[in-house]
Amino acid sequence: MSQFIFGIFGGTALLMYGVDLMGDGLERMSGSMMKKFLQKVTGKLWKAFLVGIFLTALVQSSTAISVLSVGFVNSGILELPQAIGIIYGANIGTTITAQFMALSFSFNLVKLALPIIAAGFVLHTFFNQDKFKNIGQAVMGIGFMLLGLTILNQGIPFMQENATIRGFFEHYASNIFIGILLGIVTTALVHSSAATVGIVMLLGSAGLLNLTSAIALMFGDNIGTSVTALLASTRGNTNAKRTAWGHALHNIIGVLLVLPFLPLFTRFIEYFTQVTQGSTDIQLQIANSHTLFNIIVALVFLPMNNYFVKLLTTIVKDRKAPQLQREVYIDPLLLDTPSAALDAARKEVRRALITDGDMLKRTLEDLAANGKDAAPLIRGNLSTMNHLQRDLTNYMVQLSQNALTAQDSTMLPGIIKAASYLERIAEHTSHLYTLQISRAERELLFTPEALAELKDLGKHLDEMIRLTRCNLESYGEDCHNEVKTLDLAMDTLTAKYSENHVRRLENGQCSIEASLIYLEMLPVMERIGSYLYKISRLCKYELNGLPAPTT
């Protein structure tokens, strides 16, 4: 008895560990591809649906894809209809693992578990390239999954002979509604429908479950897999909650639609397996029921997606957005996919640069008019930038706890530097505005020549911001060289304009009080230009995943 219990727990643990290890390896191997595919899902619903199938088949975790979709919606990278389309596809893509497990029994692949683990270990340990390490991890995951199934399979004879266990499955698990509930609870606890479907296959092959009972458990598995995304959405915005509820309701409504036709669906699965695979093997039938159920439900929902999205917007009401947003793109849900998290952080940096640009623009407008109307805006944006710099840094620290590729490891400190530079630009702009407030309150006037010089420097900074924004979106060597040229021009012009103003002061064209403010403004604007150049240089190297040359 003790050996059976240890085998059940140990085999289940190995099965779950194998599924997770395989999924993590595949996700790391295809993380950048996932990011690119998910970000290009715009417009057509069918495109999102196919991407959901492909990506989930690749990483073998509908939960991971669903949580990532919630994170992207929360960050504003994906829109709700596209995210729901991805989830339709993800439910289909995740069934590939169940099909593989069924075939592994049919072709006796479980006997190769140990050699597969050994092969994965060699790839993971003795190769330095991240690609081979990730492949090795995924292969080891497959091996551990097969080893777990082997150990669980060894306990089947005991379960067949034990009257208590047989009685439980005959009287309780055979009840459709209890079966669905068991599936929900089990999958919610282990966060893997593939692992629970694998166990259902073993129980079916032992004769402890018939196909109808196995399908009921599979229905519960489908609902249970949405629990993780629901829990993750509690930290998200309204659209993130709608995406998570979309995943849950899609699965619940799908079960409710098929449940009245369960006997007919069971006969269809038996017929389909016999015709396509020439087999009456219940493990193949369970795997096919998992796949076909999700295909059928997706085909029902796709034409009605707009109505489904309206239902979600009705269930999850809009919340009033805060006036000032510290961050828009970075989200904790993206941390498990480093390439997506870094891309979101880079978007946040670009958004922060736009905020800095707006602060500088309003400062220069009030400087030209000798006003101070933008003071509340400048203070608010400075506070936002201070918080954003802290939040971005903390986000990168959290991300550093994950396994990162060499390219990602280079980008991470680049994001931290960029956030620091942007905060310094905001601080200098605020200082520039403080000087302008002092000038306005004391009614000090600048000469037309001084105002023209400040306007010229402002134009240089505005162009540097525009070019740096372009580099943050997509780096261009010509843009960077132009930023470098403008930075050098800022140095030259600042020195020149400082000398010009000293001559004006000597000639009595301006007051000493106004001159002190003007001469303090010049180096502040020069430092803003210097930080913009530093950000552009980060775009060339660190933010592009390339180590910067030591100078």
C-alpha cells in the first residue's frame, strides 16, 4: 500500500514537473517569437486565433499564453477582441501534449523516458549556447513527463484489484457533475490541464473510467485551467479582468453547450478515433475528445466574438482611470516572459521620453511669454517621472531573478540607465521652470537676443527628443549620428551664448538679476541635451542587446 501511495504522489510530481520543465524550456526558446507574434495580432480575429493555436502548441501551456495575453491587454499592447481570439486558439494548442501522451502509450515511447532525460541533460549541461540549453530543458521535461506516466502506470494493477478504489470510481467519478468538479479542482491546484488529462488517460486504460466519465473530467480540466488567469487578473486593469473572465466563460459556456449532447459527443469521438486512427484505444479517444471539444467550442464562439466581448464589457464594468499614470506598459504578468517584459519596459521608456518632451515644451512656452501657467503640470509630471524611475528599476530587479539570455541580460541594465537619465531630464526641466517662475515673479525681462538664443537651444533639444524617440522605436545609425551632432552643437552654442550675454551685460543691455537666471539656464539646457545623447547611445548598444564598448 505504501509503495502504491508513494508511486502515485511521486509519479504525479514527476508528470507535473516534466510538463512545467518542458513548457519553461519551450517558452524560453521561443520567448522573443511569442512577443513578436502577439504584438502583430491586430485587426483580424482569425489571425489572433491561429497565433493562439501556434504559440500554445509551441510552448504547451494555455495558462502561460492566457496570462501573457492578460498582461499584454493590461499593458495596452493587445486589444480585448484579439486577446479573446488568442485564448480560443490557446485552448486548442494545449491539447497537443495530450495527443503526444496518448501516442507515447500506443508506440510504447514511455520506455524511452530515461534515454530522453539523459539526452536533454547532455544538451542542457555541456552546451554553452542558450538555444541548446533551452532545447535540453524541454527534452528533459518530456523525459520526466514520460517517466512520471511510467510510474503512475505501475500503480494501475493495484487500483484495479482494490475494491475501495474501484468503488469510488464506479459510484462517484462516474457521476458526470462530480467528474467535472474533480477536474476543475485538480487542474486549478496543479495549473496544468495536460497533467490531469494524462492521469485521466491512465485511469481510462485501467478500466476505472469509461469514456463518458473521462470526458466529464476533461470538461472540468478545461474550466480549471482558467483559474490561474483569473487570479492573475486581480492585479490588472478592467480589460485584463475582461480577458481573464473571457477565458473562464469561454470554457464554462463551452461545457454547458456540449453537456446536453454528451452521449452523442461520446459516440462521435469513438467513431472519429476508429475512422482516423483505426483504434478503439480509450487513451486516444480521451486525447481526441480534448482536442475536438476545444475546436468545436472555438468554432461556435468565433462568429459571435463581438457579442461575447460586449457580454464581457457588461459583466466587468469600466473603472474611472486615475488622472496621472505612473506606468502603462510594464506589468508583473509579463515577468515570466523576459523578452515581452523588456519590450514593455522599452515602450515605457519611450512614453516617459514623450512626457519629458511635453514638460520641456511647456517650460519653453512659459519662458517665451514670461509666464508660470504650467507650474501644476510640471510638478505633476516630475512626480510621475520620479515614481516611474523607481518602478522601472524595481521591475528590472524582479526580472533579473529569472533566467535571461545574454541579449536580455545586456538590455536589463540599459533600461535602468535609461529610466535614470529620463528622471534626470525631468529634474533639470523642473529646475529650468523654477528659474522661470523666479523670473516671472520678479518681473525680470530678457533681451530679444537672449530669448532668441534660448529658443534656438529649445529647437535643438526638441529635435534631439524626436530623433531619440525614433531610436527607441527602431534604432537608426543616421538618427543617432544626428543626435550626437546636435549634442556637440549644444555644447558649442551654450558657450557662445554665454559669452554673448556677458557682453550684453557689460554694455548695460540687461540687469544683473536677469543675467544670473539666464546664465544658470544655459548649462541646464546643455545637460538635458547630454542626457538625450546618452539615451540615444543606449539605443545603439544596451537597448539593442549589444554590450557598449568601454571608453
